[in-house]
Amino acid sequence: MEEKAELEELRLDDKAFEEMREELTKKYPKKWVTIFRGKAISVGDTYDESARKARQEYGERPMVTRQVVPKGEEKYWIV
């Protein structure tokens, strides 16, 4: 897949997370959720757990994994 297309998919999945945030916060507070093609496909207690489950099911593809916290409480790492 082209890099531009992958980046666009990631943007769309990040947007999908934001659109689902309220529902996810009620269902999975403080859990980590992986979004792929606009759907929550895995949930875990840690980033690694959610991402690992998603990779096992869908392979090594660009996906968004974020912690489910109320807007404004996110923590960011720049690596």
C-alpha cells in the first residue's frame, strides 16, 4: 500500500476513534483500543496487549491504538 494511502487510513481511523470516544469511554474506561477501518477491533489493558491482538487477527497493517480516556486527558509520546 502506498504511504499516502496508509496515512489517510490512519487519519480516518483516528477520526473514527474520536467519533466513538463517548461510547468507548462508557464501555472501556482506561483500556486501550485498536481501531482498523473505522471499527474497534481489539481491547486490552495495555497498548501492547491491544496492538498484539489486532496484529494476530489482521496482520502487520497500519492501525490506530489509543487509550480510552475523556477528551483532554490523553498522554502523548513522541518517538
